[in-house]
Amino acid sequence: MRKYLTLFFITFFLLGVLKFYDSQVKTNVKSVAAICLRPITARNYVTCTGRVEYGNTADVYLEKNSIISDLRIQVGDRVSEGDVIMTVAEFSDEDINKLKNISNISDIYKSIEGQGEIQMPEFFLKDLDIGKANRKAILACSSGIVTSVNVHKNMIAASNTSAASISEDGALQIRLSINECRISEIKVGQLVEINGIGFKGVEYKGKVRKIADEARQIIGTTGTETVVDVIVSVDKCDDIKYLKPGFTANCRIQTEESPNLVVTPYNAVRAEDDGREYVYKYNNGKVKKSYIITGKEFDLGFEVISGVSENDMVVTNPDNLNDSSYVKLTERSILNGDA
């Protein structure tokens, strides 16, 4: 009888100890936040800064060696296709080469460059038969805004010179210089989000229109870096007036889009010394350690190939936790939509 009483008291004591321990564990639980995983459309971006400029530009070329007789445009003027923007006197290469002591037309231009609108010195022209010059009106090749004028009155310009540039009215683009380490992610046609301090509160949309064939070097804050120029066209919209040439623009280029992925936030993932990654799943006041295999990286976290499923609750910032630890859930959120 005494033996049974002893066993009873020992069993009762152990049960009491276990109940007390379980109560203490539950009383001293760690407060955690968890996030419920839902399928999302995950996106990656390249962010960079560039300069707004006129887009869809067409150049007006001089077909022959010419002296600019009359110039009717300046930067900022609006013109229509077919408007007379300047008149010239055209000369052949043979006639131009008769100019005294000057063997080539580029030397003539360099000799007067920077002097503004000047009358050509008489000794430059005395061997030319002005009467033989072909007087010609130069017409605007398209309608839009004059964005550059590369000649001035009384200037001698060589054949195939770009005399002026005309941009489609309202067409704007952004010129970016993207580091060589990111340029492989950029493709023509990718969507771009555009914002900047000059048009604060207004976000524009655009697309990557052109990627330069060659890289170049620039001096950056950390020294010389190799970049590739990228042109982003700006979509036309009613409030395009807030975006002005010369403004600085911040561009977010969407480089990748993957639908229906389970993505775990970066702050939910931890790794063992051997590199195996894991998360803590939350369920009914306890956590369970679950090893995962991750895939691509996105702005909001890792794609998870295995180890977690849709609707799993994973603990964020799971430090000082152990497998099967009791926890108190103080914050719950849902990861869904777009990342």
C-alpha cells in the first residue's frame, strides 16, 4: 500500500512540475510578428537618374556647301512641316576650294568660329562668282519645336551639315547613363516609372526606346565608371506640361515580372552555418522550424521553391527562437498583390 502511495505522490508531483513549467513557458513567451503568404506578381526594377530632353528629333541637313543668307528660326520656335526656316547660297566643292589661301571648308568655319554673326570677309569671297550661286530655301522637315540651331547668318557650312534639329511637339524623352553591371538587365520596351522634384506629385510612364551600341566612361562620385546610354520615351498624357526639358528625372525600369509566386520577406529567412535556409512557421501559439529552398530575388523577398506554401504564416525577424517555441502573435499582415 505504501508503495502505491509513494508512486501516486511522485506522479502527482511530476505532473505539477510539468504543469508549472508549461505555465511558465507560456507566460514568458516571445512576442512575434508574422506574415501570411499569398501568391503575388513579383517584379524587379533598376533605378537610375537622368535628364529630360526633347524626343523624336529630326535633323535638317544642308545638301551642298552653303553660305547662310537668311536665318528665320531660333531655339524654342514652333514650326510646321514645309516652313522656310533659312535661305542659303549653294556652291560646288570646286567653287569653295577657290577661296584664297583656304583649302577646305572646315578650315574656313574654324577660322571664324566663335565670332558670332559676321559678314564674310571680302577676300574669302572674291574668287567666287556669286551670280552662279544656287539660291535655295531650306524647309522644316517636320512639325514641332526647334531644339537646336547649328548655323548662323553669313556662315559657310559644309555639305551634309546638320543645320537645325526639330523635335515633335510635346515629345519628350529621358537620357540615362546605366552602369555596366546593370545594363544586361535592360531591354527595349521595358516599362518605366518616372518622377522627380521638378514635377513633385506627378508620376509619368514611359518605355525603354533605345540602348546605345557602345559604352563610355564618366567621372562619378567614386571615380571613373563605365556606363551605357539608354533613352526612355515618355508616354503622352494631359499633364505632360509639368515635365520640362532640362529637369532631372528619377526612373524605375521594370526589368522582370513573374506572376503567381510565393515570396517570403527577406527578414523572415535565416541560414544555418552550412548554408541551409529556414523560416519559422507560426501555428496556434507555437513556431516550427522549416527548411526552405529559395529561387529568384525580388524587391520584397525571396521566391520560395519548397518549404512553405500559400497561406502559411511565417515569423518576421525570428531571432532567439527555437523549434516548437511558444510565441505570442502581436502583429499579423498579408503579403499579396504586386511586389
